[in-house]
Amino acid sequence: MSEAIMELERLDELKKLVRDVPDFPKKGIIFKDITTLLKDAKSFRASVNTLVGAIQGTLAGGVKAAPIDQVVGIESRGFIFGPVLAYLLGTGFVPVRKKGKLPSRTEQVSYELEYGTDILEIHQDALEPGQRVLVVDDLLATGGTAQAVSKLIGKLGAKVCGFTFLVELEFLKGRDKLGGYPVFSVLKY
């Protein structure tokens, strides 16, 4: 069996573990719940290994973003993958949180998401000018959250070098908002 066919079969197995939750967080939204994938050790490991392979450029279609100085994870499920990727890539991890959750001075940005608006914050001293940053989250939908994080990173003088996600809802065209940066997602719907 060819490596490409084995890869597709593995991705199909991972997709089967993502649960659809209708009408969450509000009516009309079908939420892609990854907790059912995360609890399966083999699948969680396969997801992380696929993300790392893409970042390091060993997988076709990867972000090929090395060298990376920092990994920025988006609250809250970006906190699942971000620290693991930072550890495996030998970088630091920087959280981006919702307003009021960080204890020190912050930069903030307001943004629209698929079911409302919100404010994200990052510590003012979290990144240094010129640092190369990989942005990690669990899901790319409309791209509003990732685009907002890109703006926060720019406010600190750092540079986005790529985005990576476990899941991408391609029909929402979120990557179109990400300014031509490299984007990699493991599972596409």
C-alpha cells in the first residue's frame, strides 16, 4: 500500500473520532468536538505528529515555518496543542486569552467570530520584536480569531510565520483572512 493511501486512511480514522454537536454554542451551529479524538491516545499522538511533521516541512502541504522562536496558542483548545508543539519544536509557548484572563499589562484586539464578537489579549512582554511566531488553534472556521491573533502579534513587533490547526472548515474560507501566510490543517471538512 502506498504511503499516500495510508495517510488518507489515517486521516479518515481521525475524522471519525471528531463528534458533531448540533446547536452549540447557539442554534444553527454544528460544533466540531475534538474531545472524542483527544481521549484516544493513538489518535492524539497521530494528530500531534502530523502537526509537527507539517511544521518541520516533512509533510507535503505543511507550513514549513522553521525556524520558529515562539508558539502562540489561542484560548482555549489552542492550549492543548500549543504547549506540546512548543516542547517538541524546542520553543517557548505564549498564550492568547480572552479579555481579563491575563494578570499583567496586555495588548488587546476586538474581533468577530462565527457567532458574535469578542476581545483577545496577549501580555505586552510576551514576544520580542522580530521573533518568528507559529499560531496554533484547534479549529479554523471563519478565520476571525486567527486574524485577530495575527494583529496582536504584529502589535508586539513579532512576525507570524504560519498557522496550524487540527480541524479546518474549508467551506467557511477562513484561510482567506490569513493574509497569505502558510496554513496547515490536519482534518478538513
